[in-house]
Amino acid sequence: MSGALRAFTIGLTAFLTVVDLFATQAILPALTAAYGVTPAAMGFAVNATTFGMALGGLAVALFGRSIDRRRGILLSLAILAVPTALLAAMPSLPLFTLLRIVQGLCMSTAFALTLAYLGEHTSAADTASAFAAYITGNVASNLFGRLLAAGVVDHLGLAANFWVFAALNLAGAVLVWFTIERTPPMRQMDMSHGSPFSSWLTHFASPALRAAFAIGFLILFAFIGTFTYVNFVLVRPPFDVGMMMLGIVYFVFLPSVVTTPLAGRAVARFGTRPTLWASFAVAILGLPLMLSASIGALLLGLGLVAVGTFFAQATATGFVGRAATVDRGAASGLYLASYFLGGLSGSAVLGQVFDRFGWTACVVGIGLSLVLGAALAARLTLDRAASAPALAPSR
């Protein structure tokens, strides 16, 4: 498989894995009206997937060595179609929230196992680029998933939206069936590292990995806070954006589709810390623009936040894959657990800030998380053991 085709396949797998995660944010105003609840209540229910994502990350961190990568990804994506389809029935808000948690659990398991697969079957030189391709697929899912959700709801209604996404979940399982090779469980490959908990202790003993986990938390905290509650700003005066136009607004993710694949090259040339500092700086530059009464300035601000946070996410994810000296599956799972707990926290905390104090206070909270992430980036250093390739690159 050529490098370009391999990168496309990795990106498409990521797209189909997490397309449900943020697409529902584009239809938040419609869901809020249908359920008759506050923006914070609906925002928390929709983003409850992040709690499931965190649980899935922890499960992979705990049991990942005994799970066949291909089979685990396949089953996760196939099962994901079930809660997605059940959401079409428009259940009560508590059940809606529970189904979103189950979605997150399935998505995170597939996501973490794929990251582990890439870390175990990619050379040290290619790891950053492979992870950047995977995060690029994540970026694309944010854009095209939101566009698709907004378009389907606008023309066919809320129920049809969830049926369409259930079909995409099954398409992801089919893609994995044909593209990911069978691999032996990690338990059979290497028993030298003791229990899963000993791997956890090894990872948490590393100051660099602890900082990377915290940075992941802060990245999604800021991202969720931005792209959940800005929807309610856009549909109110002075913007009064309609449902279909709300989907089109998310073309602000398009530059990120172009820039995120460059994260691997940037890390190779400038290093992890300078790349992260630049990423956070770009995101922070967008914050004042998001307070503007001009739709053009607001969209530019959203675009800068998207470019900065996705670039930071690709950089931090690649760093974890290189910095873990044992059991990369556990390291990826712990990172994702922290990352998605950050998303859940961002939804809950910034939702209350938005309801009580308004959009300006919400943006201030987003800025504080980005500044703290940049400060933690100073701790990201690799030791020699982590720099060595874990396995020979796969074919």
C-alpha cells in the first residue's frame, strides 16, 4: 500500500469511527427545541458521549493487551450502530444521554485500539505522520459530519439523521474488515511488563506522559466549550443563523483538514514543544474574534481555534505513542480517557458558565484552558528508550 493510500485509509477509518461524536452538536438547537430543555441540559446530554469515550479509553488501557486489535475495532463499530439507530426513536432525555454514553464507549474502544495498532505497527519515524493522518480523519468527521447532520435534519428530520449515521457506523466496520490485518493479542506478544496496572504506574510515573494526559484534557475542554455553545450564539441575534446555514458554518474546519496532516512534519522539524506552543497560540488568537458582532470575524475566530486545537491534538497524540516505553495500548487508552474527560468537563462547566454568565465568560474559560495547556507543554520531553521503535513497521 502506497504512503498516500495508507494515509487516506487511516484517515477514513478515523472519520467513520468518530463521525457520531460531534455531528450532533450541529443540530443542538433543533434537539433543544424538540426536548424543551435548556442549552446546558441538552449540551450535556449530547456531549455525554465523552463520558463513554473516557470509559472506553480506560477499558482499553486495562484490557487492551488481551484484545485482538482488528476484532475489537470491528465489533466496536458494528455495535455502535445499535445505540445510534435507537436514538432515532427520540427517547426521553435520560435515555438519550445513556445511549450517547454507549455510543462513546464503542467509539472510544475502536479509537484507542486503532491508535494502539498504529503505535505497534509503525516505525518511530512514521508514527507522528500516521497519527496525524488519523487525527485528520477526526477533523474531517467534525466538518462533514456536522454538515451531513444539519442537512439531513433540515430536509428529513431528526429521526432520519440517526438512521444515516447508523449506516455510517456499519460502513466503518466494513472498511476495517478489508484494511486492518489480523494481529495477535499483546499478551501473546509480550508478557514482560507485568499486569496492566503496572503499565499504568509506569505511564503515570513519567512526568512527560502525565503532562501529555493533562494537555489532552485541556484541548478537548476548550474545543467542546467552543463548538458546543457557539451554536446558541449563532442562532440568536444578531446572527439568526438557520439550521442548514448552521451546518455550513462548520466549513471553518476545512483549513484544519489541510493543516493537521502537517503536524508530523512540524514535530520532526521543530520538536513537540515548539509545535504545541504554536498550536495553542493560534487557538488563543481566535478567542477575541469569537466575541465580535461580525459573522466574518466570528467564523475566522472559530477557524483559528479549530486549526490550533486539532494541530495540538495530533501533536500530543503522536507524542504519547512515542513516549510510552511499555504497553502503548494502555498509554493510548489513558490519554483518550483524559482527553474525553476534558470534553465532558468542558461541556458541564462551560455550559453552566454560558447559562449563568453568557458567551464572553465562556470564552474566558476557554482561554484559561488553552494557556494552561501551553504551560504544560514545557514538560514534554522524550527519553532515549521511548525514541526507539517498538516494532518493525508493518507492510
